[in-house]
Amino acid sequence: MLNLLRGHRPLRLGALLAPGALWMLLFFNLPLVIVLFISLVERGRAGGIKLPPVFTFGNYGQFFDALYLGIFASSVRIGLIVTVICVFLGYPLAFFITRRHPRWRDTLLLLVMIPFWTNFLVRTYALKQVLGADGIVNSILLNFGLISRPLDLLFNEFAVIVGLVYGYLPFAILPMYASIEKFDFTLMEAAADLGANLRRAFLRVMLPMTLPGVVAAFVLVFVPVVGAFITPDIMGGGKVEMIGTLINRQFGTARNWPFGSAISLVLMALVLVGVIAYFRSGAAERERRAL
């Protein structure tokens, strides 16, 4: 078989691509087709879908109701806040790690990745205990006399944002670290020799050249945060509605699979359009600067 493929480059290429293509077909494309089919049929009386199926576009029209558009807008707003916080916290930390000795650098990277070794749900519940009325934060503030009664740090938008930043900060640090590590820091010295102060050298030299890492961090954080449901459900206590919790409820208690599928596909399409537009605008800006 190997001898047969050795002289046929298209056959070799097809043999290499076949396992990955089959995997994508079975576990990505096929589920999307199933979700698309469910989104185009009516809901059954007891939930699920009506059999035999009755096709309709009403599920998509329902999403554009003011209530659900408001939930989507709130999800995007929280996603942007979380992403900006992660980038602003992650960039200095990534810069700090790159400037350490290689021995310490590996240790610091290991500390960044340690949270991935623990289940995300467990970490969220642990953070819930930290922010609770009897948690570490309130206990410290009470013991030092900084507050007279426990602060309401749970079951609100603040708790959701803190939980999402806590969960997704490593996704921002790692791509920015990879980009900063490749940066030639002698360019900063050259900029200083030409009269640029540290702030100007950073904005005109370092930031543009490490921007791909920032963009990757933005996408890796924003996309999953917009559709998150575990953290808003636990940290928000059902008081903070996001598009992910709405989808989860449609497939759970509401048993409205068609509407849940329609929301999922609309969310995927809107996020995809936004990401593509962002990348194209960034590419256009880089071409403009190159000229």
C-alpha cells in the first residue's frame, strides 16, 4: 500500500487528510446539520420536536424579539468587558514572563497553566466560596475593620465578570506570551536612541509588532465568554441572563429544542461575522501602515 502511495502525490495527500476530514465530518459538520434541522421545525407539545416534522422559520424570528436581543446585547457587553480586562491583565504578565531567566520562565508558564489541570466547574465553585458572605474576601475585610457587614459579591454581574476573568485569563496570557517572546527587544533600544520615550516606543514599535498575539487573545477569550453558561449560572445565581444560559434553559427546563437550536446558530453566525470583520479590518490596517 505504501509503495502504491509513494508515486502518487494526490493519493498520499488524500490519505493524510482523510482521518482529520472524517473526524470533522462526524463530530463537527454532522452535529451542525442536526442542529440546523431542529432549528427549522416546530416544537412538539411535550417538548422536543414535532413528529412528523413541520418546517418553519418562526424560531429564528422569535430570537429577534426585543427581550432576546437585549440578552444578546448584554452577553456581548459582558464579553467585551471580560476580554478587555483579560488583555490588560494578561499583557503585562506575559511581558514579565518573557523577560525572566529561562528557568524561571518555565516555572511561571507552568503556574499559568496549572488551572487547566482542574475541572472548570470545580474552579468556579471554589471561587464561589471565596466570594461568599463567609468567604475569604469578606472575612479579611471584616477582620481588618474595613467593612461592617459582608459585601454582596455573589449573584450579580460583578461576580459573573470576576468568574469569567478568572476562568479565561490564561487563554489571553498564552498567545500574547508567544507573540512577545518573538519580539526583538533591541528595537526598543533603537527607538530610544532615536529619541522616543518608553511610552512612544511601546505604542509605535512593540505593540504593533505583538498585535497578532493580542488579536488571538481577544478572539480566544471573547468567543467562548459570549456563549458561556456555567459561570453565569453559578456565579450569577440565575439573576444574570446571558445567551449561554438562555440556550441551556431552552434545552433543559423549557424543552424548546427548535428555539434553542436557532439561538445557537444565530449566535455562532453573529460571532463568526464579527471575528471575520475584525480580522479583515486588522489586515487592512496593517497593509495601510506597510504602504
